[in-house]
Amino acid sequence: MAPPKSKKSAAVRKPQPAFAGSGGAPGARPRKAASRSLYSPAEVDEIFRRFSVQRPEPKGELDYVNAFTLLVAVVLSAQATDAGVNKATKPLFAAADTPAKMLALGEAKVGDYIRTIGLWRNKAKNVIALSKALIEEYGGKVPQDRDELVKLPGVGRKTANVVLNVAFGQPTMAVDTHIFRIGNRIGLAPGNTPEQVEQGLLKVIPAEYMRHAHHWLILHGRYVCKARKPDCPVCVIADICKSKEKTTDIPAPLVPIAPLDETFPVEA
């Protein structure tokens, strides 16, 4: 008779799940929790005070005419540039600016309008599916609740936060690639995942600035604190910034700039 296996040898190691956004394979060691912000409350307040002077009424760069078309535009913007989405949605929204009209167009026709956008086939399917869901479950209205929004086809947490903030004025923080980069690069809200960065920003940003904080950070990341190389000489918070990558401690002049100022090269 063979000797019984020891408990140690019989134990089966359970595979560890990969963490969203970690890029790790199953079995990878879990990443550490997000670190604290490198900034004091007074420094964070000053950062957003300057952003508010620079852009008193920041606007997003996606074109839309109502909450529904904003929702569609954000769904279409995944892995696509805002300019590319706007080019496709201008004729689309002229033809269909409500869930009922969009559903009447049908998937094939919607696909024809958005063919220039990446992943257009799947996105056309989602646009029709979410239009149908809005009609059947919400009376054709876009819900003002994140838990309800993320139930819609093609709608994730970031998309829901954008719609809640832009269309309904809720103080949400939609973390895209720009905001995720800034949160970690300058140490404002370090995190391993978009949701960790989101929660970090919600903790440190003063309530009076939350309405526009999402847009300020996106525009700062798109035009100033760029992915390849931050343009520190035009940064209004260069003296406060704690990034190891910064090239100057002298802040740019704090003056209001025109919405969607095109004097900076656009980085998608």
C-alpha cells in the first residue's frame, strides 16, 4: 500500500486573479494599494485655483446636442480621437438625436456613419442595443445614476462618470489615460488602476472645484503634461509640481486662455 500523501503535498494552490489594469497574467502577485497624495490640502487647493483661473469654464472636446448624444459620443470615443468621433457623429446626430431615431436607423446604417472610427462594428451594435435599452427600461431618458448607466451595453464606469458630470453636473471623476497619467506622474493621486486614481482624486480635490476638475485635468494632460514629454515651460503649476520628470520650477504666467485653445499641439 502506498504511503498517504502529506497534507502539504496534497494542498492545491488556488490561482490568483489578475487585477484590472495591472497587465498581469493569472497567478501574478497582487499590486500594492494606492499611495497617498504627495500634496498638502493647501497645495491641492492652489493647483485647482490656478486651473480655474486659466480655464474658468472648461469644456470637453466631444460634440453633442443632449444627454443621449453625449452618451453615444463617449461610447464611440473608446480607442478613438475626439476629432475623429466628432467628424463621424456630426451627420449621425443630425439624423438621429434620440434613442428612438437611432433605433430606427438600425445597426447597418449606424455602422455606415461611424465606419471611420476604430472598432466601429462592435460600437454600432452597442449604440443600437443601448438605444433599445433606454427606450424599454428608462422611457427613452438617460438615467442619472451610475449603477443604472453601467448596465447599458458599451457603458463602463468612465463613460458613466463623463455623462453624469457633463450632462447632469454631478461631481464625478472620469479617469481616462490623461488623468491616470497625471495622477501618477505628479503624485496627485497615485494608483495602480483607474478606480484607485479616481478614489484618490475624490479624496483630495476640494468640493468647490469638483464640478470642473475632470475637464481641467484632461486638458492639462492633453496639452501640457503630455504622455511623451511634459511641456513644463507652459505649466502654471510647475512650482508646485512634485514630478521627477519636470524640467523647470518656474510656473507659466497665470492668464485665462480661450476654450479649446489651438496654440498647443493636440495629443490624442
